[in-house]
Amino acid sequence: MPIGEEIGTKRTFVWAIDWPGWSRGGRSPELAREALLAAGHRYARVAAVAGLTIPALDGMVLETVEAIEGSASTDFGVPGSVGPLDRRPLDADEAARQGALVEAAWSVLAQIAALAPASLRKGPRGGGRDRDAIVRHVAEAEGAYAGVMGVKLPAPDPDRPETVATVRRAILDILSSPSDGSPIGGRKWPARYAARRVAWHALDHAWEIEDRSAPA
């Protein structure tokens, strides 16, 4: 399976080129690749919601087809670098598939949050947001993401689900549309990068909720 690598000084992110949101980080490229494979069964659920099937995980070989330099964002824990493959054009079929996977990531987040306890297990030092705070954080971040894409809407209010839905619909309208690969709205992010960033963020926190719902 083709993957990309974003290599910082302290942390590496890897992502499945053709599967927005299937992205994991680690303290080395090797650990990041291990985490990506380990998340395959989880991501299969996302793909299924979108009506798709991921490649077989048994015996899967990861092939690095792009390696890009990371930044302070990478080391902080965010896949923040745009690579050449993110700038590839998107035809109508690819764009529709991409939008379906981003929407599926949001659906999986909602499903996991609905089943999780309000109070989540804390880390070794007592840190970590609880369920509702995580859901709020994701929605607020998407307001910022929408701004980077040139969406001119008020910031979503996590206490008003209709405002979150409006912003997400605007994002989906962009990510589901064909693109020549240039930055959306002449700003910063091409559509392929925007899709993998938005879906990664939703799933990273969905899986956090899932992990921290269980006993230590």
C-alpha cells in the first residue's frame, strides 16, 4: 500500500495515500508505520461507512512513495506539511470518494462518542479532555479548517449542532468537488491535503475517546 511520510526531528507521521484519515504518528518512521498498520482494522470501519473496502491487512507491505520534511507542527503532533502528491488533480470520481471518506470519519466519531462515557480515563499525570470537550474541540478546529479553505461562515457553536453541520457541509462541498490540485481558494491547502488533515483529526480524537473509554 503506498504511503507518505512526514519526518520531523522528534516525530514522524505516515499516511495511506489513497485513504484520507488513515494516518498515524510515532517517534520514528518505523514506529509510525507500525501504528498505521495497527490502525487498519479501525480504519476499515470508516471505509465501510463510505461503502468501500480497504486492502487486505494480512501480509500488507507499506511502500513509501513520498517522504517530506516535517516542521514544528510535526513534532507537536500534527501532520502539517503539504507534499507534491497532495497537489495532484482530483477528477469527479476521486473527489466524490474523498468526500465520502471524510464524511465517514465524522460519522465514526459521532458513533464512538455516543457510546462513550462522559468521563474518560485520565493519563498517568491526570491529563486529557473528557468526551464532550473532545467533541467540542474537533468542531472548533473544523471552523478554523474551513477558514483556511476560504469558507465564509460563522465559527460553529458546538452547543448548536446545526452550526457544526453547516460548516461540515461547506467543507464537504469543497472536498467532494473536482480540483486541479492548486490551493483551495488560492490560500494554503490543496484538496487532498485538506481531506487527509480533516479526516485525521476527527479519527485521531475518535480513537482517543475509544481508547480512554476502556479501563487502564
